[in-house]
Amino acid sequence: MSPQESTESTTPAPGEGGHRWPLWEVFVRSSRGLSHVHAGSLHAPDAAMALRNARDLYTRRNEGVSIWVVPSDAIAASDPDAKGAFFESPQGKDYRHATYYTKSEGVKHL
Amino acid sequence: MAHEAPSEADAAGAENFERILAKDSRVEPKDWMPDAYRRSLVRQISQHAHSEIIGMQPEANWITRAPSLKRKSILMAKVQDEAGHGLYLYSAAETLGTSRDEMMDALVQGTARYSSIFNYPTVTWADMGAIGWMVDGAAICNQVPLCRASYGPYGRAMVRVCKEESFHQRQGFEILLELANGTPEQRAMAQDAVNRWYAPSLMMFGPPDDDSPNSKQSMAWNIKRFSNDELRNRFVGMLVEQVKVLGLTLPDDEVRFNEDTKKWEHGPLDWEEFKEVLAGRGPCNAQRLERRRSAHEDGAWVREAASAYAEKQAAEHAQKVAA
Ligand SMILES: [Fe+2]
Ligand SMILES: [Fe+2]
């Protein structure tokens, strides 16, 4: 899951509509030994409140042992339109995968 | 999002969009998408979010009068879940470029729609059972296929919602089961609740297929996967079996399995009533909106205080850094 999903074109204009709270992206570590994974987003006035809201919203059933909150504005995302150019083509790069090397087949512990 | 030069970028975007749909892959927020697709999603997701939020009220009505501490805890957890569902969905809608405030305003000003079911009153404790069993049950039937909706953030929100819904339905079923096995009065109360919630819950799937103008397009966009009537028929089939376990009956003599079509059928539904309720003339529309509006207004000082505190903290922090 990519963090870009909630960030773009949603950052509220400051001051508009009274007291809009900024948007935060929430990442939850479901158990020790695993990475934090994007869970969703929420609005909060500051980081402390964002953490509390994230706990109530995304971990009501022991879904997490640790939470990160990141201001949505702070996330830089790659442009999906530039996909071809941005992500290197895997074409002709089979040698980056173990399956490319077939001559050693049958050799134990390799 | 306005494209300065619509021709080339749009053509490439449209092509990519069609390719995504053809592969049954997912559209993500930054992808190009037709305006109509975006508008239709904003409408559907925000209405869905509003339904979760307004849907807290009929059940919150019984929290203080739950028959035991256990039932009270369960009901509070369920109502809290519904608030969470609303928030997941508002977040998903926001990725389409509509602000949270805009959606909130539309709801309290009465210009937004939400599911007609929540405009019916909850008059007895048994209604908590009937709502969990039938209303959440119908919601599950509707929402499970939406986990595969073509718009990524909507599908992911629905996955989260569906995981939580099954507890809602089971706790409702259990309430009815206990009442049905209780005193004659309790049993009558359970049957009465089932009688009142049956038709409104069937109408949750929306108008019949031949009167549902947006359905076709929604299915072509891979948002909706099954038609209203298909889902409704499937739901009736589930109720038929489950109501036997309760030892109660459905208030519909025309429920039957059609051997030719291999589908469940039900008696006629009052679609005039459905339209009236949707148009704001149901038994509780005014009350529900008024409650939402006053809750929003009464909470304003809390939001303002939190903002003021955050600003003060930020200013103090800036000063410390400067010193
Ligand atoms: Fe829900
Ligand atoms: Fe629910």
C-alpha cells in the first residue's frame, strides 16, 4: 500500500472554513518484527492528537503495537504517469533473480 | 483536476484508465480518471460515510437502557465501530479531492443523502437485535463485493469495514435469539422488531434494477459488481434460513425459491415509501439531522480549543528553536 493515496489534492487550504485540521497518514506496526504499514489517514490539530485519534480509529482490536503519524504534506510521491521512465525496465535483467541460474540445479544447499 | 492541455494528456490518461478497468486492476488517487467517475465515487462514498455516521443514532438511543452491562459494552463498541467506518470512508472520499468540511457541511445542511433505513425509529430493545441481524446483514451483502471496487482507497476502506461488520451482525442475531427463547412477551417483542425492519432492510439495496439509472454505469466502471435485485434476492435467501434458527417468521408470505431462475423471490415492497423517506419525509429524518447538527455545533468549542492549543505549542516550539 502506498502512502500517496491520501495525500494528493487533499491538503486543506489553511485558514479556510474556520479551523481545518491538517491531514495525517497513519502507519501501524501490527506486531514486533514487522514493518509499519499504511493504515489510512485522519485529521488532527497536532501530532499528539493525531496519535491518539489513530489509536482509537485504527487499533480498536489490538491491530497494533506501534503507530507512526506523518503529516500528509511531508510525503513526496512518485508520479504514476511517469511510470515507464521512472521505474527501470526489468526487461533483459533476469540475471537479478536466482531463477536465472539453472546450471547449478541439483547441487545441494545452493 | 484541471488539465491545461486536455487533448494529449487526457487521451493517454483515458487509455490508461480503460486498460486498468479491462485488467480489473485498481485506480489510485493520482491516476487520471474521467470526471464522471470521480463525481460518482465522491457521491457514493460520501453518502456511504454519512450513513455510517447517522446510523449511530438509532442504536445510541438504547445505550443507556441496555438490559445488562455486557449488552451495553457491546452496543457501545458497535456504535464506536460505525463512527470509525464513517471516518475510513470520509478519508477515502477525500483522496478524490473533496474536503472533509465540504462533506460535513452538506450533511448538516441537509443537502447530502444517506441510507433511508436510519430514518426509522428504534422503539424497543429488540430493535437492536433486528438492526444488527438485518440492517448490518444487508450492509454486509452490499459491502463484501465493494471490497473489489475499482477505486483502490474505497476497496481498502471496505475491507476494513467488512472485517468489523460480522461482529455487528452476530451480536444482533444473539439478541433476537435470546429474546425469542425468553418469555412470551420477549418473544413477541422480537417478532415485532423483525416485522418492522424486514421491508426497510430489503430496500437498503436500492430501487429495483429497472428503476436504478446509475447502476449500469457503476457496474461498467467495476465499482458495483452485482445489481440491486441480485443482492437483495441473495439476502432474502439468507434470512429464510436464519429466521428458522431464531424460531421466528418473516412478515412475507411470498418468499420463495424460484426453481426456474434459481433465485429467491420476495413479496412487493413499498417503493413510494422508500422515495418519501429518501426525500426527507420519513419518520425520523428531521430528528436525525437536528441531532447531527447540534452535535457538530456543540463540539465546535472542543475543535477550536484543540486548534488553539496546537498553535500555541507550535509557537512556543518555534521560539525555543530560535533562542
Ligand atoms: Fe458500519
Ligand atoms: Fe455495522
